[in-house]
Amino acid sequence: MGYDICSMAKMRKTAAVLIAFVFILGIVLGAAGCGAAEKEKFQKTYLDAFDTAVSVIGYSESKEEFENMAETYVHKELTRYHRLYDIYTEYKGINNIRTVNKNAGISPVEVDDDIIAMLEFSRDMYYATDGKVNIAMGSVLEIWHEARNHGINYPDKAALPDIEELKKASEHCSIEDMVIDKVAGTVYLADAYMRLDVGAVAKGYATERIAQELEADGYTNIILNVGGNIRAIGAKADGSMWAVGIQNPDLASDTAHIETIETDYLSLATSGVYQRYYTVDGKNYHHIIDGITLMPEDRYLSVSVLTDNAGIADALSTALFNMDYADGRRFAEGFMQSADAADKDSLGKISVFEVMWVMPDGEKRYTDGFKEYIVK
């Protein structure tokens, strides 16, 4: 999970997120005043939830009304989810994912319902993807996390983790060892060496939960950007769609975005090699670890998922990154049907599921419907 990445990695990630934020803001400013006389455009930015840049942009009848919405629904709730899902830090009076990990093989931990719901969602994502996104891989990801941080802090001593150590850790990554008791409200890791890492799921899941709360209370004309997890809630005040740029994985390029999509309700999430990485012997190693090879693979520069649900978008951008293109294409084309048929409340019903892959040579490949959302 990205809560404890050292400063250089945070700067790279935050810079990319802020580029996307500025892009969205520019589109909104360009449209302000065109039929939006009764509502003004406002924006609010936070930097203290999920250790990333969070922006809320929307239209409201007053600044006070907008800021109350942004603080109550977005900032406070994201902070609460951040503490619940944190794997690195303990908080007084809270049993969080770190607490669960510390009690692995010892005893069940009584947790908040929002932890249980997120873990159930994550388990459903595991089965839906045949294990390509696995929150039970914490023991492996912890080794990579330490190697990456050491390599960023001491570039001349950067090294890859020992493969035998990774293989040994991979023996403790079974999702079946995560025991959830909804009646008792507890989570127990039956394997004492198992660790949860919810970094591929938690941020998108929290974003979706907050968006649903806003929608249920009648809020609209809002777009959320939580560390690159985009969720639109209604169109802009003049009825036009939001325009959202997809980050160019080549951060050295003068072109910040490789595509721009339009939406009034969808979520967009991208997993890419540029987000968190370190360099060993001149080669960059990113943070998305394949559960079979236990290495960061070079299949793609990035994978972007466009769908109704920010949690699904976040989880499946990682899962697809860990699939070969042919397998990923088949998965993407069949996912909507399987999700609708699944007896899994946490998956929900979705009406759109589109994917864009950026190949190692920069070629862009799309599911059939993705181009319909690209700004011409």
C-alpha cells in the first residue's frame, strides 16, 4: 500500500496526480459561465489522506455549501478510511489492517464493518480475476517495499530482493487463510506469516463508497480525484461532461496526457510503471508485482480501466496489468457478463467496462467501446 513510500517516490506520484488535477481544473474553468449561472465552480485540495493528492471539483450555490460537502463527505471520510485500511501505522482506539496483520496466527481481531466490507470486496476481486489481484500477498510486497525504499534512499546500493526469500514469502499468500466472521465482526489470519496489503484496492474502494454517499444525499456536478482514481458524480452544471486526461507513462514527454475521455458518471483508474519504482543497474522496477513470477513484469507501460465503480476500476487495473494481453482482452470482454451473473453483493451491477493498454513500445490498444469516450 502506498502509505509509507519514501519522499522521492511520493514526489513522483504526487506530481503525476497534480498534473491530472490541473488538467481537469483547466477544462472546468474553460466551461465556467456557459449556462451555469445559478451555480459557481469551486475546488478543494487535500494532501493528508492516503498519502496522495486529493481534489474535489464541483458546482454549488455557495462556497460555504461546497466546502461543507468537501470536508464532511470527502476529507473526513477519506481520512477515516485511510486509518482503517493503513498497514503501516497504528491509531489510538482503532483496530485497522495493521492490527489484523500483527495478530496473524494469534487471534481474531474485532474490526469496523467498513474493513470487513472492503476485505469481502477484495476477496471477490481475487476470485473474479483468478488471483491476479491478491491482497494476501503482503509478505511478498513487504520485501519489495523495503528493497524499493532502500534503493531510492541509497541509489548506489540499490538491489533486487533475493528470489529465494520471495519464494518463501509466497508460501504465505493464500486468500483462504483470511477468515472473516461477519457475525462476530472479526478478521483472523490463520497463517502466522501472512500479511494483508490492500494497496491495489483500498483507495478506489473508499472513493466509490464516498461517491455513493454523495449520490444518495442528492449531490451532483462533482468530480473526485483521489490519487488518480477519478469518479464523476453527475455532469457539470451546464450539462456538459467532464474531460479527464489519462497520464502519459513517459513523464519526460512534453505531452502530459495520451488520451482524454469524457464522462458524467464513470470512474477511471490507471496502473502504470511510472507511479512507484526504483532503479537497479540502469533498469527501472515498478511496484506492481506478478503473483506467479514474484517480479514486476514489463508487459505494459500502463493499463487504464473505465467503469461505473471506482473500486472495481482500481482493483482491475492492477489485475489486468498482471495478465498477458490475450488473457486480459478475454477477461475484459467477459467481465460485465460475469459480474452481472455473480452472486456477490460487493461487485454490484455495472453498465460499462472498457480498457486501454499502453504497450512497451507506446502502442495503445483498446476494448471495442473505449474509443466512444475519447474526446475527438
